[in-house]
Amino acid sequence: MKKICCLCAVFMMTCFAAFCADDAAKDKSKEQPLTSGFDRTRPNQFVENMKMVGRYAVLYIPNRLLDASDIISLELGFGGEVAMQFQVTRYLQFGGSHGCNYFVTKGFDRQCGGGYRDGTRFGLVCFATENVVIDDTCGSVRKSVVDSRGWQIADFRADAYRDNDIDFWAVGGRFGWLCDIGFNVHPVEIADFVTSCCCYDLRDDDLK
């Protein structure tokens, strides 16, 4: 009888120890993050890709129209300025301007609005002297300053060119007295339009 009682006691102690070990393992598994398997908190990459493709398809035509409108810029100015200048980029330019005026523009890098220009600029082939300030702007037109301080070779690293306030590579000109008109074609925008038609946004200016 004593042997039977001892066996029963050992059996019960073994079962209790196994039960406690199983509970401890479950608690430990709850504390540790999952390292494999499907994570329902993570966005479905396929769904995200489809959303991106859908946005691109919906905005494709509006973006191409905007890119096409960027190719040409126009400006109309009124004031005490004389302007007669023409350029095929700043490396091939003739003429200049002197005085001040107020202007409205649909300009480079999607600048639309108006402002006040004051200064003097003359260019001959790749050489130029320029001291021009654009201020009192409205709309998306940005303020800028170009100050070459004497005759020197045109430098595309100047702040106004580097920041796309003015297009160094534009082809066009500005002409008039008291009332002047400016017209420019932007080769970099032509390249952006062509590459964007092939699904590569060169200037990274598409609507997202």
C-alpha cells in the first residue's frame, strides 16, 4: 500500500512540474515578437504598388500637359526700361536692357505671377555684365539677384541659375521700350517632356 501511495505521489508531482513548464513556455512566447509568418500589421506591397500605378495613370495626361506648357515662357513688362536682347543660352547672347519695370510672367520652373525688375544687363557672345534685381514678387515668382561685377564669362553656377530662378540655357529674348515683351524656349523642359512620355521624370516636377 505504501508503494502505491509513493508511486501516485511521484506521478502527481511529475504532472504538476510538466504543467508549470508548459505555462512558462506559453508566457515566454507571448513576450517575444513574431520572427516569421504573415504580419497583418504590415501593408500589403502588392496593394501599395497598384495604388501607385493607379495614381500615375490618372495623373499621366495632366502631368504631360503641364510639362508641355513648361517649354515656353512669356513675359510682359511696363515701365522705364529699354530692352533689346537675344540669346541662345547665356553662352551666345547679344544686346541687353537698362532701367526698371513691373512685369507679369508665366516663367521658367512654373513661376507664375509678377514682380519688379531693376538693373542693367549687357551681353556679347559668352561675355556679360549684369546687375539685376527681381523683387516685390507675387504668385510663385521668386526673388533673385544676378551681380556679375564687370565683364566676365557667363557662369551657370550663379545662385539665380543654380536655383532655377532664371534659365541659363533658355533660347529667346526680350524687346521693347516702356512696354516690353519677352519670349523664351527652354531646352531642358523639352528634354523633360520627352523623357516623361517614356515614364522618366527628368526634372522631378510631376504631380504625385
